[in-house]
Amino acid sequence: MNIPEHRKAIDSLDAQIVKLLNERTKHVLEIGDIKLKAGEEIYAPHRERAVLERICKLNHGPITNESLRAIYREVMSSALSLEKSMTIAYLGPEATFTHQAAIRRFGASLKYSAQKTVADVFSEVTKNRADYGVVPIENSTEGVVTHTLDMFVDSDLKIVAQIVLPIQHCLVSTCKREQIKKLYSHPQSLGQCRIWVQTHLPNAEIIETSSNARSAEFAAKEKNSAAIAGSLAAEHYGLRILESDIQDNSANATRFLVLGRQCSPPTGKDRTSIMLSLSHEVGALYKALAAFRRFKLNMTKIESRPSKRKAWEYYFFVDCEGHKEDKRVAKAIVELQKECNFVKVLGSYPNGD
Ligand SMILES: C=C(O[C@@H]1C=C(C(=O)O)C=C[C@H]1O)C(=O)O
């Protein structure tokens, strides 16, 4: 076939794709009506995951699964936005990695609302000013985001999904590398690029900021300065990328949580997050954790945080594989309730990303 013939074929296929996309969207809208009448959440991360897995299985190329997922992300996002005007609150300012993670999960068609602090994200969702919130929870190099864990103590919000984003830091600036005197960085990002910075910018004055986007904003305003930030922030603040992938660990990734008001149903491949507190006595943690062993549940994480109510009293945050409605997880929770002073299930949600 020559080019005009190929283009004619493309035009005819596009006509079918547009028709099919609208037919699909009509079904999504019908489902949305049924859900609204039943008081159910419109967004269903478990179903979205099943759709994405299915289309990847159906795919025989040449489109890559990654591209197909990105296309479907937007197909689902546009339908969601027609079902209901949805707002996603995230830890801002604009162009942070959290913003990037939120767009990756919810697509470009929804409304996004940047918040100053993790506490503000929780508050926006609690007060119904946002439908969902996105906050960072842990980085594979630097560990847990303590503010986020602390927020769960007094909040009734649920974790409804997680997003794992590979984090690629860049050195961004308006000047040349040899002219850099100041380096703006969020402490977490600096921790992830420590060796690179010590090796390549040993004489730069390091100034810590509250976010990667803020670092980029400062570097854009000040001569002879640079920032550690992501490519979205570089683009947003008009900075040049002097070096990309400067994180010390190439497998650097951050896990973000999607906060909502209702738990997701089981998918068969879930994770449950639980918070608990114990009496200050010998073997208390050992006895509590025995529940996970007894019901053969793989524990994927444990963190402790000061309770802030009484000195040397702690809350433990435990993640395990499985959904709270799975028999073994439900039994383990009953067992935990017997052994602990306090147990709260923060959510069960699809595992992996
Ligand atoms: C259509 C539904 O609602 C939403 C839209 C989806 C879609 O476009 O496929 C999938 C899950 C939900 O977020 C559903 O729950 O099936």
C-alpha cells in the first residue's frame, strides 16, 4: 500500500475507534448511574486493574503494553470525569512527584488540587472537598514518610489504592554545571542522590526545601543555583536538565497511597495495612505478630512511630498480603484484637502497580 492508501485505512479505523470509545463510555456512564443510586464509589481501582490486565493479555503488538495502559488510563479517566466531577487532592505544589503519581493513576481528565501539607490532603478528603487524596508513604532508598503514617492515627480515611512510581531525579538549572553555587533539594531527594552530589557538586551550598517542585521554583528564580527535581518540575519551571538519573540507586521508587472513604473489594492480589498499639510488656509485639504466622500471612512491612500521647509508647504499622475480607486475614485481625490495646484496619487494596 502507498501512503494515501494507508491514510485511508487509518481514517476508516479511527471512525470505528471513535464509535467504539463512545459506546464504551455509554456503558461506563450507565454503571456510574447504578453506583450513584446505590451510594457506591464511582472509582473502582480493582476493576481498573482487571481491565488493564485484560487488555495487556489481549495485546499482541506492535503497541507495547506500557503504551496501551497509558491510552486506557486516559480512556478511563475521560469516562470517570463524565460520570461525576471528581477532584483529586495531592501533596503539592504542582509538578511534584506526588502530582505525577496522581496523574499516572487518575489520568489527565480529572481535576487536581495541590495541597501544602499531607495533613491538608487528609483534611480535603475528610471534608468532602476532594473525592480522593494522594500522599507519599515510602521511598525504596530513604524509607517511610513519617508525616503520612502519623496522620492515620486520628483519621478515618481508608487506603483505597497504591501507586508505585519509579523516581528519576535530575539536576536542573538555568546555568551551566560549573557555575552552580547553591543546590536546592528536598531532604528525601538529597538522601536518594547523596553520593552523586558529593562526587559532582562537592562545593555547592545545599539548601533544603519542602518539595522538589519548590526546589525547581527557587532554582528558576536565582542565578548560579540548581535543584534536584523531576522532569515534570523542570518543564513546569522552565529549567534545563543538566543531568538525568542522578539517584544513587537505579531501582529508586516511591510508593504513594490513594486515600478515600470506602475500601476496595478483594481482587485476589491485595495488601492490607493495619495500625496497632500494645501494652509496654515483655513479648507483647512477638505475641501480636504470631497471628500473621499462624494464618500464614506474608508480612510485607512493619514500622513503629511514637504515639505522641505518652512518652515511649508506640504505634505499629503492619502491612500483610491479602484482603481484610479474606478468611485468613479476617481471622488474623480477630487474633490481633485480642492481643493489642488498639487495632485499626487502614485499608485493603490491590497489591502491586
Ligand atoms: C465502569 C466502571 O467504573 C469506573 C470506570 C472503569 C472503566 O472505564 O472501565 C473502571 C472502573 C471504575 O473506575 C466499573 O466499575 O466497571
